[in-house]
Amino acid sequence: MVATTDTGRLSYSNGSSDRPLIGETIGANLDAAVAAFGSRDALVDVPSGRRWTYTELNAAVDALAGGLIGAGIGARDRVGIWAPNVPEWVLLQYATAKIGAILVNINPAYRSHELGYALRQSGVTMLVSAERFKTSDYRAMVDEVRGEIGTLSQVIYIGSPEWDALAAGPAGSDGSVGAAGLREMLAQRAAGLSFDDPINIQYTSGTTGFPKGATLSHHNILNNAFFVGELCRYTEQDRVCIPVPFYHCFGMVMGNLGSTTHGACMVIPAPGFDPAATLQAVQDERCTSLYGVPTMFIAELGLPGFASYDLSSLRTGIMAGSPCPVEVMKRVVSEMHMTEVTICYGMTETSPVSTQTVAEDDMERRVSTVGRVHPYTEIKIVDPETGVVAPRGATGELCTRGYSVMLGYWDQPDKTAEAIDAARWMHTGDLATMDDAGYVNIVGRSKDMIIRGGENVYPREVEEFLYTHPAVEDVQVIGVPDARYGEELCAWVRLRAGQQLTEDDLRAYCTGKIAHFKVPRYFRFTDEFPMTVTGKIQKFKMREVSTEELGLQDAAGTTMA
């Protein structure tokens, strides 16, 4: 299904397909899925027991879309969504797309300061919010910032009478515009929409300053979702368990749109990630596909009752979001029945996927690379200093170009120009290599590379080695300040239940097997890692903690040549 063109000598590749790009809006694509798969399951919310067929889902989406129009929401108006994984999130995603409003995804972990920034920077007109989630009182935080947001005219809480009225559709003089009136209203709005229109703003978690709003079009995310699903071999028979957050591309694009572009069923196991609830949903709903970042799969495999779950329905799934440990991937294949599981690599700014493994790839490539270039996408690996395309096998910055590259950062042309060059290449900031067959391996972030006494050390290489120790469940390697070498390696290690190790044990395990300068000087045993709500490890926080604990503040201030 996927063909790639490789130059052989240089780290450049582009992908094609026997399936054309989709030239329609998300709303039109959903309508087509309903026509083809109307009676099939479209959405299942396991916690509440609610279910929708494609026909029922579309009716609910259309009613909500009409309600939004009735509430004064115009094309390109921004509608914020601040909620965990609940069915209303899905309904709003498709309803805003049908009327051309731009959905602004707000991280469920945000606090009032971050919420206020996102609402203000994007110019949100209406905010749809949960009342609360976990320990977060959303209503209180909204009340705290609402007066500061000049554009924000409506706040509607999911489950409130206001939400029920909005979801019921537009009100006419007799209390309803009727089915025919609703169809006419939506048809008029659809006639003015283009698949290149912006439809979604997602705030990326910047390492400095405030997050930037990656702005994505119908064409960006609909096509990326479709081809992700194609490489997973989705059909209307598939049932996709989605424990990853909807506010992120992994959930709303690869999960929701990846399902509806193929007539598959979306299964919500819980509002937030819960390993036991996820496996229970797979078992009870006979899911064929399961998504997750590596830390999620590690948590599932580590459940005391893991072996009691019937996961035999699983066939495929996606592991993405951060580098996937080889040993974890092997266990997912052998113990979770995910024989066709794929690895995806991407970023929010590229809708998100640029490379993916496929079922036909041999096991070595499926567990040790992020696959090859996606259909209708180009990738190249360049020397970060010169921008020249690197030879095959050399490490450089990964860049990608094609339909999937975002329109830009919302209202930040200067930041957009820093990320996307004049030739429309998106510079990812990730360090990678490409082999002779076009397979890509991510070796780290350009800012994460450790330089120890002039030697470049890529943390992932050391992490992959430490994963091979039978007592190690998870490990993250960082650089910490050192007065002599500039940086030294520090490994944070989480052990399997019931296991015990010392620093000397791990140091002895490394000695003679990896180069001396790659052996961590420091080991820190831990039960958890600091991470974002999407499961991405926050290595900068680990560096701060380790620098403090190890008393390396003076070394941190040492100026190196």
C-alpha cells in the first residue's frame, strides 16, 4: 500500500500510496461514513455505558452543530474544549468541524494561569468545560480568569442544563427548527467551507515561555488520520481502545478520526488513563486495537492481575508519543497479542505522524525503528549546523514536509518562521538516523544530547541497554553538570516489583558491555518519573531534581570552553 522513494546515498525519502489524499472536510467525510456504516457501532463510553451507532452519532453531532450555530458561533470562531475523555468531547470535535468553527484543545492538566493564556491567545468565544476532573476544580479556575478574556462570551459546563439545551439543537419560534430546517442550516454552512480551512488549535508544551498554538486544517488531520488507519489495516470490523487524551493529536486524530475514516468503533475506557480500566475495556468490548505511550503499556504489563485479562481480540495498535523501549515492545507483541502493533513518530505540528512501521516489517525493524516515511510526506535528516542533507546512517535533525505540516502557530508568524523554513520543511528538533532501506531511528532531542568530555552520548542508546537488565522495568537517562567533563550521565531507574539492585550492581552490568563514557556515573532509584498528562517524560525536571540532590549546583555554574 505504501511505496517509498529513496536516494540511497542521502538521508531523504518520500512516500506515496495507491490511495489518494482525501479532498473533503471532516463533516463531509463523517457523512460518507454514516452512509456506508450507519448501523455499526461508532462510539462506546465504557464508564457510562452509553453507545452510539454511526447514524446515532451523526444525529447527535448535527444537533450540537445546529445548537452552536443557534448560539451565534460562526465559521472560524474559536470554541474551547476543556475536559477529559468523555463522549461530549467527541461530539464537539465533529460538530465544530461541521460548522467550520475552530476547536481549541485545552490540556486537562492546565491550571488557571495556563488556561487564561490559551483562551486569550486564541480568542476563544465559547468554552465548553467539565465541572471538574481529578483534583482540578475547573469551574473555580474558569471563574478566576473569565473576566480577563474579552472574547469569551459563553461558558457551558458538560452535563448542565445549558449543555443539554445546546446539544438538543437550535431553538425556533416553536421550540425547534425541525429536522428539515436543521439540514438546511448545516448545508448552508457546509457550502462555505474549504478543506484547507483551519479547524483545530493545539497548544504544544514549550520548554521555554508560553505554549504555541499549532493550527491544523481539515486536510491536515483528516488525511493523517486516514493513512495512520490504513497502515494499521483498519476496516469497519475494528474497535479501537483510546486511553490517550483527546486533547492531543494521538487521541482526537489517530484515535477518533482514524476510526471514523474507516467505519471503525471508538472505545473510551475511562476519562483519564487507568491501566486496569483500559484492559477491562479491551476485554469487554473485544477491542482489536489499543493505543498508548510507552509508559501506559508499561503500567498495563505491570498490573498484578495482568494475566487474568482476555486480550485475545487484540490485533494491532499504536505505541507513540515518546521513544518506545525495545523490550517493552517485544512484550506487547508476545503477551498482549498485538502482533501487528505499529510504532508512529510525529509531532503536533505535523498532524501528527510522519513515519510509521507496518505489519510487514520484520520484528527487528518493528521494535527498533519508527518505520519509514508516511504516504505523501517527505523526510530528510540534515546537519543541524549547515542544513545540508546528511549521508545515510549519520545523525542529524529530522525535517518533514507535505500536506501534514501545520498552517502555522496561531497569531505567531515569527514563531512559525522559526519552525518552518522557506521551503516548507518543518524542523522537528529531533535527532535521527536513516538506514539504507529508509527506516528511521530517533536517537533523542537535540537539546537532550549529552556531551561528556567531548563525547556525544545519546540517552536512548544507554536506556535501551539498561532495559535489558531483567530487574529494570523503566529507565530514563539525563545529563547532569560536572566540573571536569561538562556533563555526566545520571540514570533514573524503576525496578520491577519485588526486585532489588544497587548502583554497583548496575554499574557492573554495564562494564565491558558499553563504552566507559556511556556508563552512568549516577543512579537514582525511583517509583515514578515527572511527566506531562500525555505521558511524556519531563527530563528538564529530572535534571533539576538530580542537580539539587547530588549537590551539583556549583558545577552547573562552571563555564565550559
